[in-house]
Amino acid sequence: MHTSSGRSRRVVTYAAVTALAASLLAACSSDDDGSAGDGKITLNVGTFGVLGLKQAGLYEEYEKAHPDIRIKENVIERNDAYYPKLLTQLQSGAGVNDVAAIEVSNITEIVQTQGAKFEDLGKAEGVEKSAYLDWKWKQATTEDGKTVGLGVDIGPTALCYRKDLFEKADLPTDREQLAKEWAGDWDKYVALGEKYMKKAPKGTKFVDSASSVYNAVFAGATERYYDENGEEIYEKSQGRKDAWDAAMKVARGGMSAKLKQFDPTWDQGFANARFATVACPAWMAGYIQEKTGPGGKGKWDMAKAPTDGNWGGAFLGVPSAGKHKKEATELAVWLTRPEQLAKIFAKQASFPSTPSVYDELKPSAATKAYFSDAPITRIYAGVAKNIPSAVYGVKDAQIGQSITDIGVLQVEQQGKSPEEGWEAAQKEIKDVLGQ
Amino acid sequence: MSETTEYAETPLPGPSGEGGAARPATAGRASSPTTSSWRSRLYRWDTKASPYVFVAPFFLFFGAFGLFPLLYTGWASLHRLELTNLNDSTWLGLENYTNLLQSDYFWNALGNTFTIGVISTVPQLAMALGIAHLLNYKLRGSTLWRVAMLAPYATSVASASLVFTLLFAWDGGMVNWMIGSVGFDPVNWRESSWGSQFAVSSIVIWRWTGYNALIYLAAMQAVPHDLYESASLDGASRWQQFRHVTIPMLRPTILFTVVVSTIGATQLFGEPLLFGGTAGSKGGADHQFQTLGLYLYDQGWINGHLGRASAVAWLMLLILLLIAAVNLLIARRLRKDR
Amino acid sequence: MKTRARTMGLKAGRTMHAGPLTYAVLSLFTAISLAPLVWTAIAASRTQGRLARTPPPLWFGGNLFKNLERAWKEASLGDAMLNTTIVAGSITLGTVLFSTIAGFAFAKLKFRFSGALLVLTIGTMMVPPQLSVVPLYLWIADLQWTNQLQAVILPTFVSAFGVFFMRQYLVQALPSELIEAARMDGASSLRIIWHVVFPAARPAMAVLGLLTFVMAWNDFLWPIIALNQSNPTVQVALNSLGTGYIPDRAVIMAGALLGTLPLLLAFILFGKQIVSGIMQGAVKG
């Protein structure tokens, strides 16, 4: 009995010492109240995946100009994990980031339900309302005129297509000609898809997914899921119907590669040239380039989409529960200045929400060459200026997801009829809204 | 609890022998008979109280960090409570529950949880038992075998799911490639109902089999060696030894793994969520692999209906308690019959 | 069966040698176990462009160290690993210690309400962890613990699983006679814990410690909510890898590999001890 008790005692003693040391260390390292010992203020910026503030070197630049400020970015990969956490933080008033990013599909809910928990950036020093796109500004402004977030990027949407595949399918490859061919009408785009499928190069489809067509068409809708009074109108909304119909034609016509966007297999779809077109909001251009790889250089091109729309984008807000509201406000204002947004565009093609810089925007040379020297800036700027103002609603994000990830997917991948798909989507939306 | 009666009894003669002599009495206030009675009282107090002291830390921590969430969700399940406004709640009574019981999604999730639970737990435990048995032999490089078996458990759900998602990708995935090479059509592993449940289960089986094997192995080591010796003297083959010695001796541990796996299966969450990719909380376009854990997450975290999500959680709890009660009844009946 | 086990005392361990078939079966399972991990390493050694092409790579490329370095830097894994070691170490210690003594009480001591308390303990396992997130956050916020390590240590400092595990183990592995004999000798409860329970429980403690450490290391749902990247655990830090504008999957895989590596290394380094802890059973000879 005693041979092992000596040993076990040693084990326990080691463990106890380790634990003691550990808790001491924990006590030291958990000091994180935002003001470090050297008198510097640490500002936490909370973002989800795609903003590019750090990548464009903006934090570094700001820190250089403000030696007493340190910036930390807290990123969460997916917005569907980031956003609920943001809500929980706002509710509890603890652990909030000094500056918080808000995705466009959540902005209405934030404005309508969390408005009181944000600083009014509209009144902040150095903010010019006129610098921002009018609809973008309005999206983040409460009924009583408080602006809870400043626009970072928007998602003007064009169509990207592979010239090499179009050529093999005997379709025109000139961007002007294509744009003219489908101008104003997504049905014409779908008709081109039918043509493509007749002579499609082996193993390729016309689009990546039916959902991306849905999103692209819906991006240009004037009537969305809600009316001005905040009532849900998704059932009879014209914008929703048009988008749905287009997606159904693509799904039923076998034109889709049946991929799911942002899946690893979607990436493979790019790399293996499995589809000829993809709706490309500005923020997606870099994605296409990176995922298709060097072999796709000069094979991709970009044309104006049938309708002008906005897909995606983000805002920066300053939660009132933050510890350094003044400094955080200054930072948020600085980060969303036109000249800063232009730097983000140069880095990763996220399109600024400030039209004043549209004429000076320069995409990186690599991006330009990748898309066959298409006039990227001109295309996106043109779209940005024509984006219709539309009514956004509280649960836009969840409704949209119910339609694409339930309804469209059932038809596209499970072989259900469009009626069944729509019924399932409606049922899902009711559940989502808690009806 | 019964300390008062304790003191009323006449004190037993104090314990004597080495144990007492090794530690000189520190209470110097009395002569040796009183010391011994003092000590015996202390001793008896010790035997009475120590069980409570031993279980106290667990309940203290649970009370501090587990009870509040439990009560909070109990309260929330009776209210309309939204993630966007936790300070504003409307009393609903049992409405969340009745709504759930009428919801197809809830029953669907319950069914999926059950089927995925069965097809992942049963093979997992059976294989674990077999592997543990093999690991229990004298092996060359036994450490390495054990480490290898446990490697899947060391892999985070996130990276495991990512790898399996690629394996099961319907276009260009390894599994479909193999199926194709023997002449079958590719399976849409994520959007078919049995295919997706199989895929999710395979992640679970892969991650947890080695873990359970290790638990079994630890228990097998405590089986007295002589039992096997006498069994082999009786002419029992290895298989018979396994069946008639190992398994009965492991019964408490097997019961443990069954209970834990059942609970784990009921709460299955990370694997299907990440296997689903974007909108993973829906568990597929037709909710074909949405488990109760996912449904709860979808309701509470994605849709923001905390009250409803709380009701799901409490229903899950009730279901587990029901299973436990039924189990207990069956066990009792069996014992009586014997 | 029970009485037999008791008369045998604590003598444990088997000496039967494995045959070739055993090795063959184990090799198969090992291959299945390791394949995804090996593939993670292969993916981490490639570029994301190569990863995207079908068929996926089946052998190592030359980018491993570049990707590992990027993952290490971008996710600042150094700090994260220190934090996680603290977190997982503390949780493991708390869980093993408190589970052993509570499990012992439930297994071998008679006290009022022991049955009900055990059922309650098991019952606490049934609360779905996803749900506790919001109330727990409110609670942590009240305590002003957000973004601090105790916010992820203390809520999982004890575990019902552990208590139940130790109980089930000790019921069988610790002969009641030993405790009675110690009591006869006048040993106090603490001495019994130290000299009887701990030695007998050692194999199970080793296993529980190992399992708890790994679980705490890999826990992500609550840490991602409770902490941020200024004071992250490994899983929180790794979450930032997927967030570049264009998530580089080779780097993500490299991060996943780095996140698992310390665990595997620990297994191999301390494996001998853990294994011998298990092998020796309670008592030698």
C-alpha cells in the first residue's frame, strides 16, 4: 500500500503547486481594464470576419498619430456568432467593445431596439453627414434622428463571369455587350444561362448556387421584407417574388453547381472552375481572386448586373457602456473617413460608403489584372450611385436566411418543387418570427 | 443531521493504536481520558460530517454557477423574452411549451436527436469496449497506442468537423470519390436525410470512441488478475473471459458510459452545427439533422427568442428525466424478477 | 462476483500478451484515428490554392512552417496557450480533486440523502450548456469578470461528470474492507482520503484529469462569449484565423494543428506516467 502512496502524494503536491502558480498567474494576466500601466488607453474594436480595417493598416496609422492609444481588434469569425454576443454585451452593459461593427442585415434591429445603448455619432465632431451615401446614413439613424453607426463599406453588386468558359459555350465575352444583353432584366440573364447549359464545357454550370442569384436579384429590390410601418410583407413583396422566381429558374433548370456559399467546397468550385458566373458584390472580388488562384488571372471578367443593388456592408458604432467613449468616438469617426475607406478599397476592394472618393479609388493592380482589366471602380461606383433606397426590417437577416437556406436549398439540392420550397420557407419564417 | 442524538450516546472508547500514537494530542487542556473522549467525539463527528464536506465543493460551485442559469431559464421559459431586450418580459404561462409541443420542428429535432443518438452511441460504445480489451493486453509501445486512440478526442470539434465536411463533400469529397470508384452515384451527404445523419454520427463516433475506450481501459485495470487466472484454469477462452469476467466487472463503468453518452447524445450540438456550414443551426434545408441542441441554439441565439429556447431546454431535461425514470423502473422490475 | 473481488484485494493488472491479430486490429483503428489529424497536417503544409483543387492533396507540401508561423503570429497563440494552460490546469485540478472526494463519498460512505444528491448531481449534467450562455453572461457581468480567465475557469471548476465517473469507478475498485480497516485503525477521514482513496483512485484520477484537461482545452462556445482576443484561450484565438478578409484555409488548418499539438505532445511526454498510473492500478504487487 505504501509504495504508491508516496508517489501519489508527490503527484498531488505537484498538482497543488501548479494550481497555485496558475491562479497567481491568472490574477496577474487578467488585468484588462483598458488602461495599461504605461498610461496608454487600449481601445477594443469588435468585428466579424470581413472588415479589413487592420489589413489596410489603419490601426497602425492611428496609433502612430495617437501615441497614447493602443488598438486591439476582437474578431469573431462569423456574424451569426458575433451578433448575438454583441446583443448580450449590450444588454448586460459589460464586456462591450469600445467600437463595435454592425452588419447591414442587423442594422435595423440595432437601430430599433438598441438605439439607446449607442452614442450618437451623427453629432460627433468631424462627422459630415453629406460625405456618406444618403440611404446608408438613414439605415443607421433612429426615428428621432440619432445615428448609431457610421458606414464603412457597401456592397454594390456586379456580375463576375469566366470569359474562357463563356467562349467555349459560344457566348459573347465582351463585358459591355453582356451588360447590354441582360440589362434591366434578370430573366435575360437566366435565358443566357439556358444557352450556356446547352453547350456548357464538361463539368461546369452557369452559376455557383441558386441562393447567390436570389441574393443578387433581391439586392436591387425596392420592396423587401417589410413595409414602412414595420409590417412583414415578405409574402407579397415584389422584390422577394422576383428574386425567388429567378432562383427557381436557375435551380430547376439545372444551371447551378449546387454549392453553398462560404463552404470549403465553394472554394473548390472556384479553384476547379465549376461555374461560369457569380454575383459579385465589391467585397467578393478579392475572394474570387484568392480562391480561384493564379490560374484564373485574366480569365475572370466583370460586367454590370441586370439591376443595381446592394449586397452586404457594415457600420461602426460606439456602445455607450464602453469605458472610453470619447476616444472610441474619435477612432470610429476617423476610421470611417472617406480617405480611410479608400485605403481599405485599395487593399481588398471593399467599397466605401462615401461617394466623394469614388473618382479617386484605385483597386490594386493585381485585382485589376485578374479581372481582365475591367474598369472595376467605374462599374461599382456606377452601381453605388443607383442603389435604390429600400425599407429594411428588424429580422431581415433571419428572413433572408430562411428563404435561401431552407426554401431555395430544398428545391436546389433536395429536388422539391418550388411550391414545396416556398411553403417550407414560409413555415420557417413564421417560426423565426415566433409567430 | 442527527448530531444531537450522537452526543446523547455514551462515548465509545477512543481509538487506540498507531494512528493515535503517531499524532500527539494537541489539546493539552485535559487529562488523557478526556482527551480520548474528546478525540472520539471529534472522530465520530468526522465520520458523520465528512460525507457532506466531501460533496459540498461540488454543490457549492454548482449552486454558484449552475443554479442561477437553471432558475433563470425556468423563469424565462414561462415568458416571452427576447435577446434584444432582456429587461422586458411578458408572462406567457405554459404557452412556450404548448407551442413547442405543436411545432413540427420540435418533434423533428427530437426524432433526429434520437436516431443520431442511437446510430452514434451504440457502435461507439461497442467498439470502445473492444478496443479497450485489446489495449489491455501486454503491448509493445502501449503508450503510443493509447495516445493514437485518444488523438481524435484531442482534436477540437471545429477542426474535426472541417475535415469531415471535406470528406463528405458531395462534389469532390473523398467519400463520394470512393463510392464513385466502385460505380455508385455520389450521395449528397448534407442534404439527404439518412446521409447527413450518418455523416454527423461518424464524426461523433470518430471523436468519442477512443475516449470511451480509455475509460473502459482504466476500469479493466482494476479487475483483479486472479479472476482471469481462475477463469483460464477453468478452461475459459479469451472471449469467454471477456464475456464472463471483464464485462460483469465493468458493469458500473459501462452503466456510467451509457448514461453519459445518452446525455451527450441528447445535447449533441457542435458536430452538426459545424457540419452544416453557413446556417448550420438549421441542420440542413429540411432540418434533417437538426438536433434538439441545435434547435435550442437556433431559437435562442440566432432568432433571439430566449423564452422559447429555455422551454426547449427544460423539455430536454424533462425527457432525460423521463428516460431515467423508465430506466429505473425497468431495472427495479428486473431485480425483483431475479 | 463481488465477494470474490473483495477477497482478491486490490491486486490488478493483466499480463496476457497480444497476438498478431490484436496488433492488426489496433493498427486499423489507429489509422482511422490518425487519418484526419494527418490530413490536417497535410493541409497545413500546402497553399490554400492547392487545397481548393480536387483531388485534394494526399501528401505533404513545403509550406508547413510558413503556415504554422503565420497562424502562430496572427492568432497570437503564445499568449493564448499560456492562458489555456492556466485555465485547463485549474479546471483539471478542481475537477479531479473534488470529483474524487465527492465520488468517494457517494460510493462508499453512508449518509442521509446520498441517493437523492447523487441523482441531483447526475441531473445537473442534463442541463444543455448552450442555454446557460445568456444567464451565465449576465452573472459574470455582474461579477465584473468579463474577459477575465476566472470567467471560464470557475463555472466549470467542478464537474458532475467527474463525480459520477469517480463514483462508478470507486464502487468497484475500492474494497470497503480497506476503509473499514482504516477506520478501525482510527484514521480520520482526511487520512483515509489520502492513504486509501487517492491510491485506489489513481488510475481513474489520471484518466479523469486527462479527459478534463483536453475538454477544457478545446471548449469553445462559452470562452468565445466570455473572453475576447485581448485575453484569449486557444480556441478563442483560433477563431480569429478564419476572419481575415479571405480566410486562408491552409493557415486555419495550421492553427488547428498548433492548437492540438500541445495536447498530443503532453500525451506522449506524460503518457508514460499516465499509462503507468493506469497500469499499476491501485497498488503494486
